[in-house]
Amino acid sequence: MLLRRKVEFGVAIFGSALLLGALTVSGGLPALPGRVFVLLTRKTALQTMAAVLFVGILSGVCRHYGILDRIVHNLKRVVRSPRANLMLVPAIVGLMPVAGGAVMSVPFVDTIAGEYDVPPERKSAINLVFRHAGMLLMPFSTTVMVALDILAPMGITYIDIASRTVVFVLLNLFFGYVFLLKGVPARLPAQPAGEEDKGGLLELLINLSPILSVVIVAFVFGTPIYLSVAVGILLAFLISDKKDFIKVMIKAANPRMLLTIAGINLMQGFIQDLDVVISQLTGFLGDGAGAVAAYALASVLLSFITGSSLTSLGIALPLLITLPQSHNMLAANTFLMFVAGYFGYYFSPLHLCQVLTLDYLKCGASRLYKEYRYYAASLLVAALAA
């Protein structure tokens, strides 16, 4: 309702979260400020806000000093396929499990796809699909790591999960390619003899270093994402002309983004406070196929209304493992919860990557959902096939 009245998204989500908290927090209104303080000062909340703030700064710095333009130029020379580049860039950025990380790849997608008159809603879909397609398969994905932590006592391993999600991920990529990349050339014309850029690969790696360093530092050394992004900002400084760098950093920081993230953190926290009620309700469903279906539906709904698949997995998986089932059936049901949570999370209006992508491209959500109509249907087919 607030968004329809043109209220700023950050204000709308923060205000809606406060309303939810006022209606549900234990202790009533007097306890609300304390609960808000607790939720916003959680280590995970602070790290997410710091990470997204730093990602915004890194993205702004790379844009200002032409690093993004150089990467696009290098990619064209090294990878002579605009379609491949539109898939690769979001996928590379997707290696970083940071909320709102799609804001780093959207400038690339905007530049490459803009050369072929791709509309903003399709640019948004391209950026979001290829950033998230592999999230259920990557072993360092937050979703996968949380699930393995919950399921470890039941003997479920990464192979149990990956062997079922790989088909879904590959079909996801295939349908994204078919429905979203039409109109973009599969390959550029060959360069004239003597004009090959032999140093293109080295230049590409140098210009990609601020982004690649985030992935390497985070996963090789186990550094928190916000500190890894800080390393990326330092490398961006080293390969830029360094003029007015601090001023550019300050200008790139987006306080509206912090309000949005704070609101989403509050919304997720207040909903997680209701997990006992949800558990009691689902406890009446028995231990058969009906219970599994109910947990899957709950996963879709919880992910959709929170914009986070972790919320649904954190509730559905602990309930799922209480059911009597074989190892193979548990693995299959886990995949069902994964896909259900993915659907709700991916298409949620609170999905931070979607919010930031639409904001960057100045595109309305209704246009994006209309663009999704064929892709979403095919994604359902992919889930059934897997």
C-alpha cells in the first residue's frame, strides 16, 4: 500500500516492519524499541549492512574511474560472445554470498545489453537469473551451508544435495538463455587480422581484480564479506587514477540502501520470532506426504514474505528431519524444500537483489514480473524434471 502511494521503498519496508513488530513482539509496544535494537545490532545484521554498503561503494568507485567500462571492453575482446558475457558477469559476481550483491553486476549488464536495445525489465531479469541460478549448487552458498549444518546429524552430505540440484540449476540456466537473451548476438564478428588484443586477458584480470579479490579473500582466507569487499576497494584505488578517491567513496555510499536493509532485517527478525507458532500449527499435519507438502508451501510463503530463503529453511528443515523417512527420501524432500524456498525468495518483492537492480535500472516491478511470465513457467518445469 505504501509503495503504491510512491513512498520510498526503504521507508515503506522499515515502517511495515515496525508495524509487524508492534503487533507481535512479546511485551507489547514498550518492548518494541528494545527488540528493534537487538535485531539491528545482531552480528549478522551489522555485517550484512556493512557488506552491502561497501559493495555499493566498490560499485560506485569502479563506475566513476571507468573500471567497469574497461572490464566490458576486455570481455568483448577475450570472450567474443555478448550472450556469454551477459551470463558470465552476474555468475562471477554471484560467487559472493552477500545480500544485494547483484548491484555489482547490473552496471555490466546495463552496458552490454544496452548496445542491443534490450529493455530495462529484461536487463533486470538477465542480471537476477544468472546471478542466482547456481546458488543451490555452490558449496559455499549460505543456503547450502545452513542446510548442511541442520542436516548433518541425519547423514546428509553435499553430494546428496548437489546430485539433485544440478539438473535444476542447468535447466535454470538453459531457460534463462532461451527466454532472456533473444535479440543479443551469440557471437561478435572476428577481429580483423593484426588487431587481436594479445594483452586482453591480462588486462581483464587486472581490471577484474577488485571483484575477484572479494571472492578469493572471502573463500580462501575465510574473511567476512565486508572486509573482503574492503580489499576490493583498495585494489580499485590502486588501479584507478586516485583523484578525489575519498570524495568518490563518500558519494557512492547510499544511506537509503542501509534503511532498506535495516527494514528487511527487522521484518525477517519479527517473522522468525513467530517460529514457535508456526511449528505448533504444522505439528497438526502428521508425518506423511501432507506434512511434507505443508512444509514446502510454508517454505514458499515464508521466503516470499521475507525475501530470504534462510528463514524458510531454518523452520522447514528442522521440522522435516523429525518425519520418519529413508536417507534417500530425506534427500529428495530436502531438494523439495530447497526449490520451494528458492521460488519464494527469488520472486519476492523483498528480494534485495531485485530491489537494488530495479532501482539502478529505473524499472518498475510490474514490468519485471511480466517479463518473467515464460521463464517462471519453465522454472516450474525444471523443478518437476529435477
